[in-house]
Amino acid sequence: MKIDQALVDAAVDLLEKRFPAAEGLAAAMYTDDGQILTSVVFDPEWGGGGLCAETGAICEAVKLNKRITASVCVSRLSGESPIVILTPCGNCQERLFHWGDQVEVATPDPEDARKWVAKTLDEVQPYYWVKAFRD
């Protein structure tokens, strides 16, 4: 499965339900059989043990022995702020590389961060170090 508006909508729906009037991040991912896995950011009040919004869905995929094929992360700064697309951070890119460099991720449209552009991990990070051992 590739990124489509249904996957983006799943992330936005979760963001709006979990953080209706606050800053937040949510993610949605397709597995190769079309299942959508979702998760939210874990930002504890104390300490540095926070987790990216994608982490829960990634762990769920591993638990279910499913292959992730596409990932979307959305965020907003407050309940009134626009919802924007976020490219996965470096840690999440590395986590998603577990399923190969053809996993699609949503990146913000350069003209409007509320819109998405699908790119493969290979396009987002063409010089990923693991490739030196795979080629």
C-alpha cells in the first residue's frame, strides 16, 4: 500500500481525537496487507524518555509481524493551528528502513506544509549508511 489521502486522514483523525485543543503529533502507517496502524507522541512530563509519534505503530507492526509500506506523521502547535505534515525524524527513518528503502513517507509540500508529497526513504535519505553493506 502506498500513501493516499485515507492514510493521511487516519493520522489527522487520531490527532484531532487525542489532542482536540492542544499541541500534538499523530502517525498512521499502512502494512502490506492494507491494515492501518496509528499511534501518538509520548511526551512525558518529567525526564527524557519521550517517543516519536511513529514509534507505537512501528512496535505494533513488529508485534503483529507485519511489513510497513507507508507512513504519515501530522502535527499542530495548538488546537487552532493548522495541521501540517512532518517528514519522519532521523530515528524514525532508521526504524522504517527495517522494511527497506522503498517505504513511502509523507513529506510536506514545499509550497504548503498542510499538503503532502510521497517520497521513498531512498529519496529522503539517499546516502543511508546501511546501503553500503547491501549493495
